[in-house]
Amino acid sequence: MVASSGPGRSSPEPWLVVNGRGTVVTVGTFDGLHRGHAAVLAEIRRRAQASGRRAVLVTFDPHPLKVVRPEAAPPLLCTAEEKLELLALSSIDIAVVLRFDRALKQLSPEAFVREILLTRLAMAELVIGYDHGFGRDRRGDVALLRELGARWGFAVDVVPPVLVDGAPVSSSRVRNALREGRVEEAARCLGRPYSVRGVVVRGFGRGRQLGFPTANLRVEHPDKLVPAPGIYAVHGAFDGCRRPGVLHLGPRPAFADAPPSIELHLFDYDGDLYGRTLIIEFCARLREVCSFASLDALVVQMHRDVAAARAALRQPCGLAHDSLILTDASAGSETPAANRERHDPE
């Protein structure tokens, strides 16, 4: 169940049906819904099932930094739509999307906990990540939440970092990996291939002239993070099917008048995709974009890219496509499930 709200009212929202046991809540931006987030969701599920409470996730749209410090707002790993689609596959009962505006920005951590989490969501337990911070000036850290929990009677559970390749998983780490084209590392941190959604638009038809018909994509969301330029092994998903392919992302040095582009060549497919929305899953970066002495040399390299992409796509990319980490936080991570900090009120 998904609900949207602003911070203006103090009475319980009509979309939230709370039993007498209250709720288990987590709060955060959850950009990317990576393995660290999955560990938090797994803990919510465990505690909600044990107590007979409802599992509630509270998140924000737009990203808080778009309001607090627009110049520092990061590109998005997940748009609001993508985030809710992923959460629909998770085990939480309710996802609450709060409109992050100036009124919400001004709420102190104490007011946010009291007016939203306790009064409107009937929170009995709060589950957060180890580096959590919220409220005005991000004063709502673990220490303050423990103090408020002891004062107002809710439990606080702190989930430790999830390690991948020996380092903590975070949204910033995933963004940095994608900016440098390390989509394999991003997939390991996310537990699935990173994806970008776009609409197929008309191009110049040059790929078809060279024997490699391509779909030219325009990314739907202006704030969505697009990986570094390069040639990638990908899957393209549309109309309920998922096909392997190779993707060119960035400048086209072989054509002097051509702007940067996102061009997808699907293997063994020559259908009409114009106007359709495609989801591109980035599985491996094959090489950088480079210049060639002639179009013949470019065609030779394109054949090599297709062969390299086919080989790369025979290997696992993050986790298997059907094993979304939102339902199994421990798969492939290095964090012991029992290693958790907790504070319960007396």
C-alpha cells in the first residue's frame, strides 16, 4: 500500500489502518534501494512479524537536498516511480511518501518524531541504518532517537552497514561507481543491475545503415543518473519481455554532426520500438567510446562489441534477476544478521 501526504495535519491519516499494537517504522530517502536498505527492510519485516505490527516505510519526494541545498542535490538512482515499484515487491505493508517542502524542512527532529511518526503512524518501534540522520540540520541522529525513544516509549533498532567487497554499501558509493562506469560494482551493491528508463525516439538511422539497427533513447526523468559514457552489455525490457543487447552511451566521434546519444542494439530483434518505454539494465562496461579511422573499422569493432556483450551477459550481473534483494537482505553481503544495535525503552 502506498500513501502520499504533506506534514500539515496532526490527526491520523485515513489511509493508515493501525491495529492496537502500533507500527514498526523506518524513515529515509532510500535512493537506489541498495543492499544496505534491504537489510533495514528485512529487520522491519522480522520485527513486524514477531510483534504482529504493520511494517511502514516513510520516504520523501523530492530528494530533501532539492529543497535544502538544490546545488548539492545528487542525481537520482531511483525516481519516485521506480522506488515505489521496487517497494511493491518488498515485504513492507505500507509505503508513505511525504512531500518534502519548506514546511517539512523546518520541522525539528523532535517534532517530526512526535507529529508524524508517533501521532500519525502510531509508531511503536523504529528501525534505522547506522548512519541515519533527519530533521532540520540532520540533528535526528541515533543518539537523539535513543533519547526520544526512552522519553516517549518506542524501541530503536540500529542496523549496521552491509559490506560488499569489504566496504560499506551506500547510495553515494553506487553513484560514484556509476559516474566512473563501474556498473558491475553498482550491481553488487544494489543486488541487481542498475537500470535507466527511457522513451525510444527517432534517430538518423545510421546504425541500421551499418547493419546494427538501434533504438535511440531519451531518458524520462531529468534528475536520473546516467552512467559514464561507454559501450555496455545490457538487457532491454519492454512489453513484458527482456532481451540482451549492447548499448552505446555518449559521443559519436565517427559522425561529426551527431550529438551524444544513448543507442541500444538488441540482439536478434528488428521490431519497431518508436514511442515505447524501455528499461535498460546495465550489466557490464565493455570499453570506452573511441574514434575509428573509417566506418569499416567501426563496423569491425561493433561486431567485436556484440561478441563481447554476449559473453558478458552469460555471467551473473549482481544477483540473479529474479532474486531481488528486497526479499533477502543477506544474499551476497558480509554483514552478520545478528550483529545489530538496539535500544528498547524501559
